[in-house]
Amino acid sequence: MLDLGGVSRRYSGRAAVDGVSLSVGRGEFVGVIGRSGAGKSTLLRMVNRLVEPSAGHIRWDGTDVTALRGRALRDWRARCAMVFQQFNLSGRLDVLTNVLMGRLNRTPLHRALLGLWSEEDRAIALSALEQLDMGAFAAQRADRLSGGQQQRVAIARALVQEPEIILADEPVASLDPRNTRVVMDALAGINRRYGITILCNLHSLDLARGYCSRVVGLSAGRLVFDGAPAALTEAAARELYGLEAPETVGPAAMPAGGIPVPAHPAMSAVGFA
């Protein structure tokens, strides 16, 4: 279980996140919603420790994440994978190598720098790409892919970390509607098949209601909503988004069934199935 207790982050006296307390069970798919500047990205980055909390505690299954240092912190970041809005791929490297970077915590640095990846690591990376319908692009440079394809590569990279939790920070903000659905289906499929906890920052209430099992809402850094997607009424949207509410409220965007995630021997060997 992920437990946040009174977590805050201040910049020059201004609270980007203000006293957030939240518990997330294993296997939940939680959407984090709110207008731009509400503190969504800062909250996720504190969980991964890319941003240091100014106050409060973050715990995962009883481990005090806020106290981790050195190797223990690197191990946590492998268990708590990040997916970013801008993909964070190396464009000049091929797709397979970008995915293999998710294995760095399990591979000696000198071997990774020389590209001496084990056959097991390569099999795991290829399996992740195949599950996201990207296996055919393994040898292609990452900068030649579309935005939706690059995001699926980023998700594959997160998956090969063998994470217990994935933090997706506005993963579809720069994508068109078709690729938005493909990427959200991919995250939902991973959540269903592997039971990986997912916290996903979203601006669209349609997506939150269609994909998430639970939704939490931030406004000015404070937690103002925590409940089932069905409880995201127009009144709740107005509290979260103010004048932006009409742009965010609409019919739920239900998943189209998700990208197939078949079992694979390489994944089974390391605990993915």
C-alpha cells in the first residue's frame, strides 16, 4: 500500500502541494485530476523522490520512502517507475535499446555502457514491446516514431523495470484522440494483467471516468475529491476546474477492450505472469 501523510512541497513560500494525505491499495488504477498548476505533477514526482517533500511522509508497504538514500533510493525508483508526458526517450538510439534502459538497475553499468545486455534482458524487452504492439519497431530509431508509438515505448521501458507501481504524469497530454485511447488501453491492460498499481495524472474527466477505478482531485495543491469515477458530477468538476469545467465534463470514454497482453515465457520467468 502507498501511504501519503500530510505531504507538502513549498517553493519560495508558495505551496505546490499542501498537506495531502492519501492511501492507495495495491492494484488500484487511480486517476489524479485537476487543472494545470493544481500540484498533480509535483505530487507524483514526490512519490518517486524526483522532488523532495517539504513536509509529511511517504510510505510503501511500511517502508519510509522519504528516508531512502543511495542504493536504496535507486532501488525504489526501479520499483516505482515513471512515465512522462514528453516520453524521455533517446531519439538517436533504437527502440529496443531505449526499452533496455529500464533494466539498468539490474545490469552492471559497464555492460550497459558497452551494450552488452544479457539474452534474458533482451527477451524481456522484446516481450514488453510485443505486448504493446511495438515489436516490429525494435530496430528503428526512437525519433522516427509517432508520439503515441514513443509513449508505448516509454511504457515498455517502465514495464521491464518490474515495477510495483507506475506513475504516469500526463501520459496522453500531447497525443491525438486515437493515440490517447491506445496509450490508456495499454496502461489499463498492464494494471489488469499484472496487478501493478497505477497513479495517472489526467486533465480529462472523460478519461478518468472511463479508465480509473478511483479518482482523486487536487485544487491549489489540496486534496478536494477522493471517490469513485461515477461521483465526478458537474458540481465536483466545477470545484476542481472552475471556469474550465465545461471543457472537461462529458460522456465517459470507456476503454475499447485494451491492447492484448498475452503471457510470455520471458516475462513469466521473472515474475510478470
